Amino acid sequence: MTQAEEQMFQHVYKQYQVPLHRYLARRTGNESDAADLAQETFVRMYEKRVQPETAKAWLFKTGYHLFVDQWRKKRRSIHVPLESIPDMPVLDVSPEGAAVGAELRMEINQALNELKPRDRQVLLMLMQRGLSYKEIAEHIGVSENAIKTLVHRARKRMRELMEAR
């Protein structure tokens, strides 16, 4: 890498490191994971020699994709808050983009409110509070297998409600 390319990389790093880290921290809900993802994103940028004109979009898009990959790997064992589930990349910070995000959150809340109370309770305990199936089963007073069935059906119903919108 030439000295000019090295200086460009340092400039881009200084300019976007904090915003990228904040974005990933909001997505992951975890500072450590956000730092790891941001570092991996910048390593890839360095290796690909991304041009400064496209660096911002490239960084946020790549950071988002790394987050999704991480989320997919962890989703079976780690429960993430509902807000952290990837709905759409937050690359568009325009008023229209913010309105779309707000509308999506409203639709999710409406769909949650259309679920049976027990289904809603189980999903919120799992997604927002991060409880395990076993902990939810103990709290509600049913078997762990019953909770797995409830969660499966609640997610399926939630998917149907969201697709109908």
C-alpha cells in the first residue's frame, strides 16, 4: 500500500470509526461485539482498498452484512432484543428513511398486539428480556418443549401478520 493510500485509510478510519461503532452497537446491543465488527469491517476495507468516495456506504453496508452473518450464527443460542433483529439497513438517514423505519416499528408493534396474550408474552420474554426457553418455562409453569412449540407458533403467526401488511 502506498503512503497516499495509507493516509487515505487513516483519514477514513478517523472520520467513520465512531459512527460505524455506534451503528453496530445499536444493532448488536453489545459494545464488545460492535468493536469486533467495526474492526473486521475496517480490516476488509484496508484489504479491498476501497476508494474514499465510496468508503462511507461501503463501511456501513459491510458492517451491516457482518452483523447479519454474526446474528445468523448466534441466533440459535443467544437471544437478541427485538430491536436488534435486522429489519433493514439504517444507511438512509434521510427523513424518508427515518419514516420507513418508524413505520416498520409501528407495524411490528401492531402485529405483536394482534398475537394471543400468551404468544406475545413468550416472544417478548425471549426477544426483549433474553430469557432462555427453560427460564420462560419456569416462569410460565409449563414444560420447556411446550415453550419451544409456543415460540415456533408465535413466530409463524408474527411472520404471517407481517407478510399480510
